[in-house]
Amino acid sequence: MGCSFATVTCTGGAMGDEGTLYFMITVDIDPEVEDAFNHWYDTKHMPETCACPGFVRGWRFRAEHDGEHPRYCAIYEVEHDRVLETPELNAIRGFAQFTERVRNLERHWFRTIFVHDPGA
């Protein structure tokens, strides 16, 4: 299975060192609104989310998949696990006009345990 991706970088750089905390969200979106959803997510939602306190940067990925798992994945590098509680994020939280078209929503927290960087 391959993976294509779009990247929105909030502060630049590669994924963080060991111990870095990430918030991941995966979704499927109805095909009829997929292009509009991607435009909104890339140009509005992710930049606004990354501007909220505690968010460092974000990445988006689209699976080249067989439909077994959600097609879209957003990963945010965060400073702490309370980033979802800020008034700034609560003001923009959700999927706006796409809420009724989102399916298979999953949220996960991850912490880096090992980084292999042959170029370092």
C-alpha cells in the first residue's frame, strides 16, 4: 500500500525527537465533497489549528488504500496533552460544513519512542 500526502508546516522541520507528543485524527469523507473538504482542511482548518496554543505543526496524509481504514490522516505535533482544551481550539473545532459528511472518525495520541535519521 502506498501513501500520498499533503503537508502544511506550521513552524518548519521534520517530525520531532524522541518524546515528542502527537495528536492524530483519521477520517473518511463523502466523495461528493472530497475536493472541497481537502481545500478547506489544507487552507483553513489546519493553519487555524496550528495557530492555536500548544500546536507546533501539522501534516496531512491520504492513503492509497483499499477502503479498509480511513482515507485521510492529520497528525499534529503538540506541546502537551491539554491542547484540545483551549478556547482558541474550541472556537474552530469540528468539521464545519462537512460535519455530516465525515465518517469513521478516530482520534489517537502518540509519543515518539525512537527516531532513525541516517542523515543526522
